[in-house]
Amino acid sequence: MKIDGKAFRTIWPGDDGASVVIIDQTKLPHRFETVTIGTVEAAAHAILTMQVRGAPLIGATAAYGLWLALRRDASDEALAAAIQFLAKQRPTAVNLRWALEEMRQAVAPLAPEVRAAGAFAKASAIADDDVETCRLIGVNGVPLIRALAERKAGKPVNILTHCNAGWLACVDWGTATSPIYQAHDAGIPVHVWVDETRPRNQGAALTAFELGRHGVPHTIIVDNAGGHLMQHGEVDLCIVGTDRVAANGDVANKIGTYLKALAAHDTGVPFYVALPYSTIDWTVASGRDIPIEERSADEVLRMYGQHTDGSIAAFSIAASGSPAANPAFDVTPARLVTGFITERGVASADRKGLLSLYPERGESAA
């Protein structure tokens, strides 16, 4: 995708052959800055502090982080320690664990002297695969938008999304946004309702940023406005991403997704989840077994913003001395999801639907 006419991925190898470069998403939308990562510790820090975020990008960053670890020490002990270290940074997004397992299988059989080279090749392949996977999610999702556009006789299709499941959450294209970008580029009129997504405001800060830079019409709304818009016929379709899907179709996504799914169900608005194969956790039977990350209360009690002089600072927004809870994700039951949009097609949000797309996983599904 492009920023001011220049194509970017969210992560790419550095010119020195010993680092990777990321877009620092904690500085967006006010500043576009990149960070060079040269150690496994820096990669872990980027994941933990959400300089990179979004399940697919977390996985790609962890893969490159393991490469950086093996450049320093490629022994069996160092390989195991680096995987354990990276895996504990974010507990909910299954792509982190998936990518590290892919890396382990690729490099563990190699002799230590060639492990770093093998790790770089595998990490690059994971990143490239994510780009193509997200592109195909868009290809499979566009017909849903086109069908609504035909019924609306040229009026814009109003799509509501939550959090950021855009190209900033992946290596490129995004999951929930890939059908939107491809529909827009094909000339299908679309308009996106962008949930602000408290407490980190990934919708207002990131989704709106990337949609705006690509020229997609959009409007930022407070998180609690979605149900109102649905009641008044202002939402034609909901598309969200996910950090983990259980084998029965339950969906873990950014906190607040469950409430949007309830409102969509009540008002008859189709509610789709866009995801790559790497986000399905076949070892988890249902959403009850998905660990929910509890993040710092400071994210709830404080907000970052830009002063009129251009400086960026944190502001307290709550009553002094009040505590805060900050569960980062919730689980939307499969019964509330209209369907899954994946790189292999669209299917019902249940075990049967998932296995219709991935029949090879039949024996391994929980």
C-alpha cells in the first residue's frame, strides 16, 4: 500500500543485511517514523510496546526477531531460548506462536553455521506469504461488497470496521481492509465507518490514517455509535479482523468486537471476519480457552495527542486515584458471525465451514 504515493510494507530487511526496519505505529497518525531493529530484544520490545501490532505483523516480526537472535548465537540452546522469549510478549495473537513454530521447524534441522541464513530466508517467506494471503482475502471479499453495491444502485456501501485490521496490522493489504481497498480500486463506491477503538484508538489513529492516505472515504465514530448507525440503516456490512479463531469458529478480536456483533445480529447487518489461515488455532476447541491479554491501566487512564504546536504528549483523562481494568480482547461467539473471509474463500463461521476451506486439518482440529 502507499503513503504519499510511495509503496511501503510494514516491515522490511535493512540495507545493512543485519537488521529489519519497521514503521513505528505508536507515532502514527501524527508522525511517520521508522525504527531499525538489530537485536531479538528490540524485536520483542517492538511487539510488546505495539510499535508493531496486528496478529499477522506480530508473527512476521517475531520471525525476523528469531533470525536476529540466531545471528548472535545459533546453538540449540539459544534457538530454544529465543523462541520462548519472543513467544511470551503477547499471549492472545496466535500468529506469534504459529510463526515461531514455522521458524523452528525450518531452522532446527540445519547445522548451526547455516541457521541464520535459513532463518532469514524463512522469515522473508513468511512475510511474502502474508502479503499474498491478504491479497487473496481481498479478492474473495470483493464480491460481497459488489453485490451490496448493485442492490444500492450506485450509492456507497457503508462498511463498519473495528480496531485496525488494515495493512498496518499485516505486512501489506490488511485482512478486513483488503476487500475494501480492492473494491475502492475497482471503482465500487464504498464508505467506511471507523470505530475509534479505545483505549489505544487504533481505529482513529491507524485505520483512518491508512484509509485517508489511500483515498478511501471514511468517517471516524466513537465506539458506542455503531449500534445507533445500524438501527438507522447506515451500515450495510461489518468486516473485522481477528487475533485468534478457535476450531469451533469463536473469534477473539479487539475489545468491543463482541458488542458490535451483538448489534449487527439484532439489526440484521451481515457481520464478517476476515482472516488468514495462520490465525486459526486448531488446538483450541472454543473461545473459552483463548487467553485474554490484560494490558496496563495507563492505556485507559491516559491518552496521547498532539498539541497545536505540533508536540505530542500524554494526557490524564480520568479521576485521580481511580483504578482501571484493561482487557485487550473479547470473544465473539461463532453464532454471531455471518461468515469468514479467507484466502481460500468465504465460509460459514463454524467447524464445518472452517474444515470446508481447510479439509487437511480435519484430524488436527480440537
